[in-house]
Amino acid sequence: MKKSCKQTLSVCLSLAMAVCTLATGPLEAQGKARLKVRKMNLTVGQKKKIVIKGKKKKAKYTFSSSAKARASVSKKGIVKAKKAGKATITVKEKNKKKIRRVGRIAVTIKAKAQNKPTPSVTPDNTVSSTATATPTSSPTQRPTLKPTATPFPEDPDFAVPRNATTKYEGRGGEVEEFTYGSTAIAEGETVQRRAMVALPSGYKTTKKYPVVYALHGFNGWENSMITDGAPHVSWNASAEDTVKDVILVCPNVCANKSGQQEVGAYDNFINDLIQCLMPAIEKKYSVLTGRENTAIWGFSMGGRESLQIGFKRPDLFGYIGAFCAAPGVIEYLSKENFKLPDEYKDNTLILIAKGANDNLVGDNPLLYHKTLEETKTPHLYYETMGMGGGGHHKNVFLHGYYNLLVRAFPANKQ
């Protein structure tokens, strides 16, 4: 009887241990690889290894730096700080034939602290106690110099070439007016709407191109981004072999039948865009589909809409830009929902830019930045004078568009 009890107890313990092993092993294997940290602070000359949690046994991990002159990264994921400034390290996972971005690490590099030599104090020529003081002439009055204005400290990571918006003769593609039927404007009706489409130089129907949707501000229309020079940013960057050729779509964001400027009409644009415009563009033009080939950005009210659309449909847009964005996103989405689902958190580029002298939306872009920090949503934020002035102006949003473009569709990206 005792022997039988012992055997039974032994079997139970074995089964329990087997269950524990099965419970821990597969669950760990099912989790996605993730970065231990998303920020790294280094001093010039310092090295630090990137730690990836939950690595797949058969997967390969690659590392790339956005600024190798400031921070390089080895094949083993060791980051070396070379020069003061900022850089972004991108980590990717290759498992079989699938490539997934694990995440990005924002690296800040500080210069080495230099020990300044203590200057030796040489005493002035002393006057003997017996010397007689000789009266001197009154000191010469020196003119007071007026302090010069301190230039705005632009972030070098977001530098833009001076010729980024230049309109070169013979450089660039065609701009076409595109008409499509929308069923998202008036109930039970199909309303004819227009968008402007800027094609890359040498556009071919046999080649597929990434697509960028650019949203104008309040009181704008489909031609606003065209006349403000957005296509030239794409064309110039492509001609300089900085970015890939892209198709730029500039729609009318005021999505109502009357054309009257109303906030509700702008908020309705998400329905017009997804249900009608995007399918029509994909049918008419030779565009690459999928979120990894689709970007959306906007200025002012268009920046508000690009954030709302991008956060509501991250399955469609892998790149989101908001420049001088108008208020209302947090109220529209709610603070708790101003974040991305875990599956899109580390593979979506979000770029927010604020004009340094923007007196119209003020610090609202900064509020978006701080809220995204609170919800732990990876993103990029910077303040700038843009191409000059730093106000609520095209000089800022064209600056932002260039920075979104070079990060979303760099020329060397596979």
C-alpha cells in the first residue's frame, strides 16, 4: 500500500513539473522580441550594448544608425558614441523571410567634460609704502555694445538643405487634377470631389511608388499644398538621391457638400479618405499598398486630422506627420487613447514639429508631445524656425515634410 502511494505521488509530481515546464516555455516563445530601453545617454567615446528581450532562437537581428558620424553600431548591437549630438538606432528582426522592426532607440551624446586649467594669478606691480601716489587722468569712456540676438538653437538631427524647397526648372514631375466620387459626404449621394496628385519625375505605370497624403489647414483647398511647394520637397530630395520617388496626394480636407469651412467637415475627412479617395488612388495610379508604403501628414488643422486618422487607423499608415498641429486631438481621441496598440507602437514613425514663433496654435504641438510621452508612445518632436521665421507658416511644414520623407522613404531603404 505504501509503495503504491509513493508511486502515485511520484507520478503526480512528474505531471506537475511537466505542466509547469509547458506553461513557461511556450508562453515565453510566443512573445515578441522587444527592446529593454528606448533611450540611451552616452558621452563621446563611451560604448553600450543594446539589450533585446525575448529573442527568437532562429532569428537574426540587425542594427542601423541614422547618424553614423555621431553614433555607430556594430553587428552585435554595441553603440559607440563618436560626436556630440543625437542619433536614432533602428533594430530589426529577420525570421525566415519576414522582417519586423523591433524598435528604435533615441541616442543622446554629450561631449567629454574638459578640465579647464586653473589660471595662475600674477599679482599686479605693488607700490612700496613709501611711494607717493601720482594722480592719473580720468578713464576713457568706452562705448556700450548692444547685445546681439541669440539665434534659435536648431536641432542638427532635423537639419534641412537650403535648396530643399527651391523650384528648379526642369526638375520634377507632373501635377494632375484627380476627380473621384465620394459616398461619405452626403447620405445616399455620390459627390464628385477633387484632389491634386504630384507624380515623380519619369513616372511609369510599370513601377510601383510609395504614396504620401498631405492635408491642408483650415480655409485651404486641394491646391493649397501644391502652390505652397510641397511637391518640390519630394522632387528635390529624389533628385539628390536622398529619398525614393513618391506619389504626393493633396486632397480637399473639408469633407462636406457645401464647401463651408466647419470643424465637423474636417473630422469627417477620415471617412472620405479611407472609403473613397484611397481606393480610387490605388485604382488609378501605380502605388505601393500597405502601411509600410503609406504616409500621412498635415499642417495646422490638417495636422490635427493626420494625427486623428493615423491613430485611429494605424493599420493603414506607417508614417504620421503633424506640423503646427491645431488643438482638438486629445479631446477627439481622449488622453487614454492617444497612443498606438502594442503591435504598431514600435513600427510607426510619428513626427511632430512646432514653429518656434508660432503664435496661432502656440504650444499645442508641445502638449501633444508631452501627452505621447505620458502614454509611452515612441515619437519624434522638435521645434524649429523652419525655412525662416518659425511662425504658423509653410516654412515650418515644408521643413517637417522633408524630415518625415527622409525617415519614411530614404533612397537606400529596401
